[in-house]
Amino acid sequence: MLAEFSREDAPDEVLGRAVWNGSGVHVDADDEQVRTSLARIFRPIPVVIDDPSLRSYGTSGPVQLAPGSLQWFRAAAEVRSGGEGLLVRLVPNAEQAMGWEPAGAYRTFDKQIERKELLGAQAPSGERHPSDSPEPR
């Protein structure tokens, strides 16, 4: 997953990028100040968000996401970018196409997206990753 950052007054001008690769985040920007802001956005501490889809049944309130997961990457980008004066646009890894049929899925949508991103980050173009084969049922 790629996160592109820009300023509110120039949303089409990308100032910096951050890439989640499954084991961490790599930030890149030409400007040192933007690079420092991106490092603060993706500092490896938990992110607290109020997302009902992440709560256990019958609970309420915010949920804490530990650093490292794709959900944490997305939440950190969305929650912390405003404090740094930046807008964020999340861009999926487009190298591998993926369909998702909820009725036939044995993975949740978030787990399928995370798996797709990991496969795209690890496998060279045109090669199949060993875990591309269907899991036994």
C-alpha cells in the first residue's frame, strides 16, 4: 500500500510518499521537513480510532491498533496527517488484480487486502508467490 502526501492548497502536487511493505514503513520525500513529518506520522506507536467494525460485539468506544499491520498503516496515515498539515491519498498496489466474493471467502476483506499487498511487495513481477495457491479447507 502506498500513501501519497500533499498540501491542502495543492492536492495534486505529491510532496512525499510512504510505502507499507509488511514488515515496516519506508518514507520518501525530497524536502527534509516533509520527510520529518512523515517520520512522525508513521512513528511506531499505537493508533487509536473509533471504528465500530473493529470492536468486539457489545462494546463501544475507540480501538487501539498496534504498529505494523496494514490497518495501522492506513489509520496512522489518515489520523496523523492532518496534524502535520498534510493531505493523504491511499493507493493500492496495482500490480496484482484481486477479486473478493464475500459468500465464498474464508478470509475477511481486510485480511485479503493485507495478503494482496504482502504478495505484491515480496514477489517479483510475473512470478507466483508460494502462498498464491488456495489454502486447504
